[in-house]
Amino acid sequence: MPANMQHTRYITVDLEIRSSLPFHKLVDFFEKADEYAHLHFDKDTNEWSISSSLDPKHSPNACIVYYIEWIKSFPDDVRQEWGHAHQKCMNIGYSVSSSHWGFVENISSDTLAEMAALGLSLAVTLYPIDMQENYIDTEGE
């Protein structure tokens, strides 16, 4: 493999939440757990939202499993705000390379079932390496 070949790699998982109602208790719960969550109101859509980049762990499946347990630990008042959200999504981010022939990542069926039970959807965002100005391939080191 050429030394300058760039690798497709997992970056992080973002938890994205949208609701027509504000969710201050949920944001407080994030902050108490040292998780960043900024509550944003969009005047155009009349929606409240947060997008929080979670601790990526060693794989997206491990990250999602960890945060599923965290979500299950929500106290009743936080769980109530969670229930009002009309979008709850785990969004997996990858840096992708056109020079890397293929890439496979597995999210287990158990994880998907747990996500569905919590009303969580799954999204994947691909960030092309050749469009990232400051990309550094640490995988090959």
C-alpha cells in the first residue's frame, strides 16, 4: 500500500435531537455528565435542537451501546422531554477516501433493536478526505 494512501475511517457519533418544545432539563443532564449540548432555536422551522458529538469510543457500535445505556438512565423529567422530541438520531461520521477500495463497519442487530426501542434513527455522514483542508491520516502511522 502506498505510504501516501488515505484511509477511510470512523470519526465520531453525533446525537441529534429536534423538538417543537424546548428541552432544558435534557441539556442540563448532558452538562452534568460533561457532555456538550447547546440548545438552539430555529425561527424558520420553529424547532428546538441539539447536536452533540459523543465520545467516539473505539467504534460506532461501542459508542452507540454506551450512550444507549446512558439514555436509559435518564431521570423521569429528562425522559419526558426526550419523549417530546420528534427526531432522535445517532449520526455516524466518517472521513472517506476514494483511494481506499472498500470499508465495512458493523452495527449489531442488538444495537439496532435497542435504538428502535428508544425511538432512535441511524444516519451516516461521509466527509470526503480530498475536500478536507487539514486532513491528517494518523491511521498509517
